[in-house]
Amino acid sequence: MEQQKKKQLEIELPSEEATGTYANLVMITHSASEFVLDFITVMPGLPKSKVVKRIILTPDHAKRLSGALADNLNRYEEQNGVIDTKDKPDLSFNYRGPIPEA
């Protein structure tokens, strides 16, 4: 009997996406049929922030993403120590420092 080969999914990473996009805040909303993740960059001294990426997922994929993030966070903390989020200010809304000038 021949062994069945698993189909491999080929994934292309376009060069304009390869460097990634920085976000320090995510806003999550949902409806009955989808989850919307708006990734936002908040910069110090600027009154307005910008959504830099919007990702729309089905509930099934949102649940899978949640599990994958939990697994990866557990592995990260095993290697690097626990991420302490208690009693820390939310710096994304509370930047302190000089206003940038051009």
C-alpha cells in the first residue's frame, strides 16, 4: 500500500508584509458571524492614533487563534519567565515624555 502524503499548504509572504507592522494596542469586537481585530499604533504626544491593520476572523478561527496564542505564551514564559501584567500602567494610553518636534 502506498502511504498517503499530507497535502502541504504553500504560503507566500509578500515583501511588503515581510517587515511586519508594529501595534501596541488591539481593539476586538464581534458579531454573531465574525470577530474583528483592529491593531492600532499609539504614539506619545499625538492626540490621534491609527488602525494599522484590521483582521476579520470567523468565530472558529478566533477560537483557534486564542488557543495558539495561549500555547505560545506558555512556551515563552517557560523560557523567559512569567509576564507580569499586574499593577502596571497601561502605557499605550499613558505616555509620559516630551512631545516630538520635527
